[in-house]
Amino acid sequence: MKEGFFTERGISYRVSELSEERPTLVFIHGLSGNSSAWRPYEDKLAGRYNILNIDLRGHGRSKRWPRYDDYTLPLFGEDIALLLSHLSITRYSIVAHCFGGLVALELLRKRGDAEKFIMLAPEFGLRRLTRTRLTKTALALAVKFFSLFQHGVAPGQRVDYEKFGYTPDWDPRRITADILDTGIATYLFCLDHGYRYEDEQEWAKVSVPTFIVHGKRDTYIPVEHAVELSHLLPHAKLQILESANHILILNNVSEISSAIEKFLQDQSV
């Protein structure tokens, strides 16, 4: 894997040798995360697939933009669409976690040429949760406060998730490390855009064969939302992991890697 930086959009990424004989997997991490969350998947899948592993704007080693409006979901999708063109990648499937699923949805709107779409614990129906309704006003006020200041654009680093071992949904050590690395303003800006995102009508337009993997013990996005999403999408399969939580991207690497590869090789979808 080689480190790259797409100067036009300020995007840091990791990429394997791009062979025309292999399909490419585009990995998109979740809110306040970074590309190091996918490192174990690189090790397991890079021999059979090209790998493009991205730090989203404002995350990891990518440019940290200063304003609230720099973090709209369409801009996230546009970043990746332009990066794919920059790297001349035309044959690819998407693997996304949580907030990354919304980014992938915008990527699909920009480029409808993905072969398959794999979502881990997708952030679907967030606006309907009691937690969202109770915190959205406070979040909006916090966003207005942080918008009064000019924020630096120096990038962060990448949190090393291996040091945490198994991580609960609301693990304060991991959450604190993520937010400090991403920056409080960037985190709040992205979270607010996620709260406001009108996604449910857009999901129904997804025509790419889709595979949803969700943990039954997810306390961030209830498993019932994944079931609902699987019914909404015209070409979707759903796998529920009985013992997994929302951070299944870190906690269930072997199970998920095998499930990803099985879905990618399934010629019936």
C-alpha cells in the first residue's frame, strides 16, 4: 500500500498497486474515523482486489476545512468521485461504514457506475431517533458558536485503533481520541450535516446490488432500521450479526471480510 495525497481536494488516501485485471474496493470510514480503521481489511483483501482507502475531508490526514458549509454531504461524495477519476478507476465496489454510507450515497449520485455497494451499520433513519430529536437543538447552537471562529486547516493524524482492542459503541477512550484527532468543530459540523441529511428518498433510488451488514446489539442505529433499509432498496441483501455492535468494523473483521468477499463473488447479484 502506498500513501497518496490528492491536492486538488486535500484528500489523503492509501492505495494498492492498481491492476486492470482486478476490481477495486473503495473503503469509506465513518464520522470522526479515518482510513486506519480499514487496515485489517487491506491485509485480508489486497491480494485479490485493488484497494483505495480514503481519509474523508476533515478526517485523518486530509485537509481540515474551516467552515460549516465545507462539510456538506455532496462535497464528500464529489471528493471521492474526482479522486476516482484522478486515479483512472472505473471498475469498483464501495465498502462504507455508518456516516460513510451517506457519503457513498452521494458518490452514487455523482457516479452511478459502482458494481456493488456494501454497507456496515448504515446511518439510516438517524433523524427519527429520540436521541437525535433531543440533541439537535443543542447541536445547532454549538455549530453556530464554533462557526463564529476561524478554524485552522492543519490536518490531524490517524488514530491507531488496534490499541483499543474490542470497543463498545460508546467507548469514551475511542470517541475522545477520534474527536480530538478530527477536531471538535469538524466533528460537530459533520454531525449536524448528518442530522439534517434528507436521505430516505435517495436510498430508494439506489439500483446497485447492495449488501447490508448490521449488528443486532447496535445501540447507535437500531437493527430495525437496517431491516427497513433492506426493504426500501430494490436490490439489497441483509446479514445481521447476532453478537456485533455498531463498531463491527473494528470488532468483527474476520466475519465481515468473509461476508464481503462472498458477496463480491456471488454472480447471482
